[in-house]
Amino acid sequence: MAEFDLLNLEETKINSSMEGKIVLIYGTNNTGKSKVSSLIYPHKTLYLATEKGYNALGGAKVIDVLDWNTFRQAVKQLINKKTFKKMHETYKTVVVDVADRLPELCSSYICDKNSVSNISDIAWGM
């Protein structure tokens, strides 16, 4: 076990920046989740939208994510080493709106790749 001295501990500091944070905003439909997320870094927010929750937001930069390939392509571009710095300057916030649709998109992608209608039809270990 590491040694420590309770009489010489440093106090924690609050970082007021949202940079580097992961935030989950959860709520029912039409409660303003998309609007709130647009206010964190105005004009520097990318929406990966699995539904049209952004239609009341002006100035939004949006990719409609209707399938898993689109989501994968967006993530691939966001983390590309050659353009990472420019992406970080352009987008301070990435919003997946709504994230709970991603598992279904992923399952559909896997089923299509394996020519099955249900993911449980794929042999284990394939």
C-alpha cells in the first residue's frame, strides 16, 4: 500500500472548462436536450443525429446517422491522426442524439454483413 501523510494532502481544484468531459443528458422527448448541448460550445458542436432532434436549432452542423457505416465513418474522421488537430479546433462538442439507437444500428449492420435477420443466428465465434 502506498504511503501518504494525512496532514499534507493537496486540495482538489475545480476545472470549469467542459473540454475533455463526457456528459450524458437524459430525458424524455421535447425537454431541450439538443438545445442545452448546443449552448455548451455554440457553433462548435457536431451532431451525429439518429433522429431529427436538431430541427429547431439554427447553425447546427449535422450528420444524419441512419446506419452504422455512417456512424463509423464520422468517428473515423473525428479521430484521424492527420486531421485530429483541425477537428479539435472545429468541434469542441460532439453530440450523439440519440445514443440509444446506436446498438440497434450496430446489430443491423452485423446482421446484414452475415446475411441473417437476427444476430443470434450467427454462429458463436464468427
